[in-house]
Amino acid sequence: MQTDSLIKKRILIIGSNGMLGQRLTEFYSSKNKVELMTASAEDDSFFPEINYEKINLTDKKQVKKLISNFYPDVIINAAAYTNVDKSEIEKELAWGINVYGVEYIAKYASSIDAKVIHISTDYIFDGKSGPYEENHRPNPIGYYGRSKLAGENVLKCSNCNYVILRTNVLYGPAKFGRPDFVKWVVNSLNEKQNIKIVADQINNPTYIDDLVQAVSKVGEYNKTGIYNIGGPEFLSRYDFTLRIADFFELDKNLISRITTAELNQTAKRPLNSGLIILKAESEMGYKPHSIEDTFLLMKKELKL
């Protein structure tokens, strides 16, 4: 008779070609007792050796087919429309992915009793009185934040077993796609480019593998509800950039401090933000790396 210790857990990662999705795919593909399925919006996967399907989250039938055919125990939704400024223009697409897509995932997850681990954002808050705990009242100031909050509410109103992990300023060594903030700063300063960085946006930047750790711990401790996931330090984007320059021994004179208003961006940004992570630390042993340790890990992996 087969025992639970021999049964593989079936995990579906949606958004597997994204920055977080790549690290989740690498993490779970290395586990013995996992049967992995990945899906993303692109024609091809960055990991051709792993089962993959192209998925349009705004298409209910595609979502149903993906979930029904694989029959996962856990669905990790790392997919989102994340372009904050374009969200103000491409509202229908942003809502389709961030709200309807979540609704479809929740509907078909519920029908097979699969757990949904959904990634959300500090942009559901207005950034006037951060950092925020899980129970603070959301008040998004842009369409991206509104769509992500609506996605959270869809899950809360669904019958599915869910966990929402809110995070902010994600960075780390994803191998494919556009460079993360740290790699962009290092590359720019190495090329002697002047960069302008905002000094009035406060967050606790999240190392990508720490978020992967949190996803893993949700499964380990069988958690439900909402958890904030972030780094151990709150600092401005400008100060974060100075820390990058110090660690990688780059010229800080190339870095200019500016205000968010000076950027004249389409969408408003939460300024005094960030996420208090005490609940995740105390309830599931979440332990984020120090900022300098994350730089060291990135330096080794990416040869920065």
C-alpha cells in the first residue's frame, strides 16, 4: 500500500517565466517529491525540460483546461500585470489578468480542492502611513494597486483554500528577462552612467529567494490567510542604491537623488510604504537575508 511519504505533491506554477516564477521553478524542480507543471503567457518556457503550457489568464476556458488536466494539489499564482504606469492606460488588460485571472484560478482550484498561493503587493496601500501590517486598511492610489486589491478580494470571497503573500520591491538573481533593480544599478554604474534615484519612496526590499522560502513555508506549515513578506530593513530607494554601490565598490558620485514628483510618472506611487513581516517570522519561521548577504549571493551567482 502506498504511503503519504511516497506520494508526490503536484504543484502548478502560473507565471513561471517571470522573475519569481523562474526561481520557484528552479526550487521545486529540485525537489524529489514534487510533480511540477509550469505555465506562462509566452510561447516557450525558459526551462524546456519541465512540463509547460502557454496560458492566457483572461481566457476562462484555458484556465479551466490547465487546472483540470494537471489536477494540482497546490497552485502558485506568480503571474500578474505589473506595469504600474501602463495599468493606467491598459486598464482592461490589467483587470483581466489581476482580477478575472485570479477569479478563474480560484474557481477551478476550489472544484478540485487545490490550495492557491497568490502573490500580492504593498501597492494596495496609499503609502501615507507605512510600514503596514496585514490588517491595515487598504487604500490604493493607482489602477495597478486597485486591480491587485480586487484580486485579493476575489480570493477572499471564493470557496478556495488560499494564502495571499504581499511583497514589495522584489530583487534577485533571475537569469532570464529584464534585469532586476540591483543588476540594473550595477550595470549602469559599471558603464559610468549617471542614474537618478528617488529618495522619498520607503520600502523593505524583498530578496526573491526569501519570497520563495516563504512560499515553501506556507506549504510546510499549511498556512492560510494573508502574510507580509519583505526584507529586514526599511530604507529609501536612494539609500538602497548607495548600499549597492558601496558593496560592489562602484562610483556613488554617479547617483543623483530626486523626488518621485520629479519623475512625472503616469501613476502615483505609495511613498512611505513597506511591509511589517512579524507575523510571517513568528508563525512560520520566515527569516529574510540581510541586504549585504543578498548582494553577496547575487555576486556569486551572477558573477557581478
